[in-house]
Amino acid sequence: GAVVSQHPSWVICKSGTSVKIECRSLDFQATTMFWYRQFPKQSLMLMATSNEGSKATYEQGVEKDKFLINHASLTLSTLTVTSAHPEDSSFYICSARDMGQESYEQYFGPGTRLTVT
Amino acid sequence: AQKVTQAQTEISVVEKEDVTLDCVYETRDTTYYLFWYKQPPSGELVFLIRRNSFDEQNEISGRYSWNFQKSTSSFNFTITASQVVDSAVYFCALSEARAAGNKLTFGGGTRVLVKP
């Protein structure tokens, strides 16, 4: 149980284009999902907290107009990188909290590797 | 504000040696959770353990063991008799009960290289 999927697992796009990454909780409902970014040999940095049916909460320094987050259902959150540039190339990881648990545990997706050329 | 520090950026050992990864955290909350995750080269995070702030009992799971000491704000992780498959980056993380959405704060990670 508690499986989170991400799609695509990797993507290459040209500078200036937009890319959408999906995060799905497969066997549980998640009112809250999180988006992280991880640059090579660095730690995971939280970008935003996504709440179902409401606007995402972005961490300081993260451009909300560039990283659009939509959490339209209890099992799906999407991250759209708009007008991507080479510096946006990174490993993007989502996680989801199980509504039925009080343990604060987050279940992580396998990640999406984005390369902007 | 919550903070997690993993002072060791990289540790290299020979197979069968024990290795201890340090984790020191800062929080003003009395209720919080601590976690350890393993990130192999594939990139996917593997959950290892969760410990709440009211449970200071040490835990052992196979070759893995954890030592939680609130007095020193530390949550250290030991791999006994290391194996090549243990080579990965290990992250310690903290979640405060009061933090919005109970978000996780990760330490910088410790890269463990186990040589045959």
C-alpha cells in the first residue's frame, strides 16, 4: 500500500517550453501533497505544499508563476514548469500524506528528471 | 524554524565495517517526528524509520539501528556489517506538528560508499 507514482519519469524539453509533471497517490487519498526539487549532489528542497481544492503554498524564493501547481482531486497533483530554462533542470520529487494516518509520514514518488536544453 | 544538520557529507568504508551517520536537529516544537531515508542511485527515496518525539527508545531493524537522544537533539543511524548494497545517500528529516502541512525539512544528506 501507500504507493505514489509520478509521470513522466524523465523528460527533455527545449528552453522556453512548458512541462507538466503528474503526481498520483494510487491506493490512498491525499489532501496534501508536496513538491521537492533536488539538484545534483544536493538535498531535497521543498518547493511548495499542495492542498486539494485550494491554492498551493510556496516556499520562500520559489516563483509561483513559474511553477504552477494544481491539486484538483484527492489523488492527483500536477506541477507545471512554465517557460523552462536550463537552470530548471533538476530532479523533481513529489510526496503525499495519507489522510487516514496521523503519523505525519509522507510517501514519496519515484521522481521526475527534467533536462532543459 | 526547524533545521536538520548532517555534518558528514561522505563516508567511505570497506565492506563489513560498521558506519554511523550523525543527525542533529533543531526545533522549538515539543511534538515532532524524525525520519531517515535512503536514496540509492536510482533516485527514489526509501523510507527507513520514523520516530516521534515522545519515544526515545532505540530501535534495531536487521543491520540497521537508530539512537535517539533528545538531550543532545540527535538521531543517529548505524549500519552494522555494511554491504555494497548499502551504498547510497542517506537523509535525516524532521517534521514539526505545528508546521503547515507537517512539511519535512531534510538534512544535507550523507553519501555512503561501501567498497568490496
